[in-house]
Amino acid sequence: MDHKDKHLFDNPQNVKRILRILYLICALLFAMDFILPRHTTHSWENLWGFYAIYGFVGCVLLVLIAKWMRKFLMRPENYYDSHELQGIESDNNVDA
């Protein structure tokens, strides 16, 4: 059949709607920081927007650490094929 199912994110208008909803939720949560009383244990938690800034900095640090870790965790493109080239027999090539 040539029928292709349409999914939620196939329509660019739906993606824009979801992003707008996400931005609205973020803005509401940031505004609630000014309205709701906080029960803090450290003095820096009293800063306006502390948790939003803390979360943003945490995400940026995660991305930067992941980029750094990629340098020594990344394997060559033919990493799994290289074992066959070294003469290591796989289960499929064992003679019975």
C-alpha cells in the first residue's frame, strides 16, 4: 500500500503549537517563583529565578561534559567489523 500514516509531528503547525505550550509553561513556572513563598535552606535560593538559572546552567554543563566525554568514548566507524579482520571467529563462522 502507498498509504502513509500521518503522525503528530509531521505537521509543522503542530510542532509550533507544542513549542508555544512549552514556552508558556516555562514562563508560568518562572512567574510562580515571584508569587509562591519558598522554604529555602540556603541563602542563594532566595535569588529571583534561582531554580530556572540553576536548571539552565545544569543542562549546559551536561552538554559540555558530554562533548568532552565523546573524545575518549567514541569508537571508530568500523569498530565492530575490525574484530573479524583480526582473525577472531564469530559464532556464525564456526565449522561444525
